[in-house]
Amino acid sequence: MSDGANRHAVIGNTENFWQHSTQNGFDLTHPSSPSASRVAHSLNITATTTPIAVDPAKTALVIIDMQNFFLSESFGRTRGAGHAACDALLTHAIPAARKAGVQIIWLNWGLTENDVSTMPPAVKRAFGFEAHADSNDSLIAGEEYFKEHPSGIGVDKFGDKRHKGGHKMLENGKDGRIYKGLGSQCGNVTLPSGKTVDAGCLLMRDTWNASLYPPLDEAYQQGLKSKRPDVWIHKNRMSGMWGAATDCQKYLDREGIRTLLFTGVNTDQCVSGTLTDSFSKGYDCILLSDGCGTTSPQYATECIEYNAARTWGFVASCENFAAGVHEMLNES
């Protein structure tokens, strides 16, 4: 139980610190020193565990993997948590970020041929893989083992021809087709308009399947014209912040961005992977929970939200974020 006394603390180091008071919660604005004046126009957000304050100029809204492969009905995706997250982003988070001058980053799968050829087996397996009948396997040798073959069949992460569960995003909901893994041909898909398009190779750059889901692509195109233009950054793992340095990390450091608002799909995979790597690298991590979605069971989301709120950083909603922006602008 609180003793009613107001206490103040500085947490971190001279290069990267937060301030905390029992009266106002956590200050994540990153002034030059603990004694420096508070940021003139800080953004206050009501998180699930505590109030927090951030500097819009040092903050980014990170939108992860809201791509056609994961959301489009052309891949048989029925409306689910990812689409609800799309609604929250379009209604609250994206307009609020634009008004506040918060940078918007679209962090998406976007593989190159080199990425696919050097991808480790654990990552490849997560997206299914290609198998061969014993009678055909004898015809393949050397580096040909690692290439896609017409005689090969797509199997899920357990080696089964029919999806056994665990990741509904890896099969086509219309016919149960399982793809042959990252970089493999997705074939043609039919758009809601009736038009047929080549979906391209799975999660490769500049393909239809790796393009943004249309409602969000429209928001991205609008964002390219904003005062602080949106940026698109490719990633080649579930995490966009893995390893010594990624394109995303280089961009954040170059722009002086310290606070990250995480959204996208899937909550317990690419979103949480990027968040936890960012946490380990010293960024401020805020999960906007209703701006995220997953096809995994509810307990997976609960686990991520619990740890995000109590260990890795903070949890808020897109609506909380928008309310904070509204309050900031009305006070200025």
C-alpha cells in the first residue's frame, strides 16, 4: 500500500534514462539531462499499469506485417483479430500519429533472393516447406535440394499435407492449400473485383502478397504526402530488430527515435519478436494491444500483453493514444 509520499527516481544511465514520480508515472521523453526542463509538448498516454509521457518527436508508430498474405480475402482470410486491428489503426492510431507528428513506420516482410538462399531451417520451417515423394527424391542432388520443384508438395511445419493447426495464416482458407515456404510461388489469386493476379513468391519484395492490405495501403499512400512522411522498412525475420543492426534500427538511431508504439500481426510472433528485441536494445516499448491481432489462441495474446505491461514496457490502446494526442493538442 502506498504511504502517500511523492517520490522521484531517475532510471537508466546518462545516455538513456527515464524519470518516474509516484504522482505522474513514467516520463519517457528523454531530455538532455535529469535536470533539464520537461519537453514543452509531451504526449501523455494512460497505460494499463501507469501513466506515461513521451516526446512525439522521438516516437514512432510501428505497424508490422499488415500485408495481403496475412489479411486478404483473396488468400481466404476471413475477418478476424487482424482486421479488427486494422480498424483500430485506421480509426484511432494512424490519424492520431499524423496529428501529433509521430513517425509512422510500416515494417514488413520483404525478402530478397539472398535472404531466401541463406535462411536458416528453423525460420523456413515456420512457414511450411517443400517435400518430395521417395520416387522423385532420387532425382534431386546437391544444391537442387534447396530449390523449389514442380514435383514437390507443400507441407505444414509438421510435414503434413493438410494443415494441422498452430498457424492458420500459412494455409489458404479457401482450399486448404499449404504453401512451400518462404520464397515459393503462391500462384494466382482472385481479387474481390473478380480480377485474377499473380500473387508472386511468398513474402518476397515487390510482390502482390507482400503488399499492404488495401485499406492500409491507402493510408500509407496518404502518409507519403504528410509533413513527416511515412517510411516502409523491409525485414527478413519475424523480428525487424534482430541481430547486430537491422535497417529498422539504423533508421531509428539516425532519426533519434527512442519510443516505439507497436501494432500489427501476429501479436505473439512478429510483433512480440520485434518488441522484445527492441526492449533488449534499450528502446521504450509500448504495445497498443487493440492495434494488434493473431490467429493463435487467446492465451498467447494474454501472455504477450502481461509481459509487455509488467516487464518489457507498457500496454495501452489505440484509443488511449488518440485521447492523449487530443489532450496534448488542446493544451498547446
